[in-house]
Amino acid sequence: MQNQWDVQLTFEEDGVHTSCDARLAGARAPGLAGHGESVRSVADRPLARIGEEMAASRALDDLSARLRAQADGELADEGHRPAYLIF
């Protein structure tokens, strides 16, 4: 069996604030999304790439936490034994 999930990153930026939404996409991917933001200091040069990188990393962290929580819940619902994720 083969399965593929893709992560789609969508950005919005206004020159100071950058936000990113990270979504799992795929035929069998769980419908989960994460969100991250970054704010440029007035003393920083306006480099959109850095704001996008920070916002994306935070969105992916959020998505990862949501995916882990969902997996924990599904393991606990099985009721066979306590759920312990080892990573």
C-alpha cells in the first residue's frame, strides 16, 4: 500500500506581518491545518523570505502538534493499552 500526503503552505504578508497556513493534502490525509505568524522589527531590513521562513516553521510546528494530538487520541480510543508515542 502506498499513500502520499503533501503539505501546502499559503502566505499572506503586509510588509510587517507574515502569516502562514500549513495544510495536509492528499486523498487519505487527515484534514488538519496549522498556523504561524512572524512580525518584522522596524529595525530589520524588509526581507520577505525571512518572515516567510519563520511563519512557515511556526505553522509546521503547529501542524505537527495537531497531528500528534490526533494520533494520541486515536491510539487512546483503541483502548487496548496506554498510548505512548516514541520519537
